[in-house]
Amino acid sequence: MAYYKEKLDKISQNYGLLTEMSGEPGKDFLSLHSSALKDGVLSHKSKELMCLCVAISIRCEGCILDHMRNAIKAGATREEIIETVNTAIVMSGGPAYVYGGTALDAMEELFNGEGEK
């Protein structure tokens, strides 16, 4: 079952809807997002892993899924993602432990090709 892929598809649909309906604020956010996460002193992959760590820490499943997908696309390995989850646990304790499990479950599904496009 492609549970997380279906959620990602819905998130992508919602992004499109929000961008269309919100006008300039939505476009401005996307511009900021793109600019902030592009390669610089830190690689795009590193930045996506940092975003994943924060997403786990703040318990945002949509953010976890989106940044997991982007980290995998940027070349993150399972080992790098697991270390990212461990870092979130250090910073956020029990809640990150729970959402870290969600992140690892999503990672397995996405690495197994269910979420690749």
C-alpha cells in the first residue's frame, strides 16, 4: 500500500491550490523556499535533511513527507536520514521519537519506489 505516496500526492495538489488561490504571498513563499534551499555553502541535500529534522521536531507530518521526498531526490541515503531522525530525537525527545518512526516508515516506502516519480 502506498500510504505516504498518496499523502504526498494530496500535499502536492494542495500546494498547487494554495499557490493559485493565495496570489503573491504563495508565490513569495515558494520563491523564498527555492532560494533558501538551493546549493550554497551547504548542499541542497544537507538543507533538506535539516528541514526534515525540524519537521520531525515540530511534529508536522506533511513537512516530514515533503522534505523526506526532497532529501531522497537530493541523494540522501538511508543512513543519513536515520542520523537526521536521531538528531531530531536529541533535540525534541519523546515527540521526535514518535514522529521519527513516522519518518522512517515513510523513508522505507519512498526508497522502495512507491513515492518516486
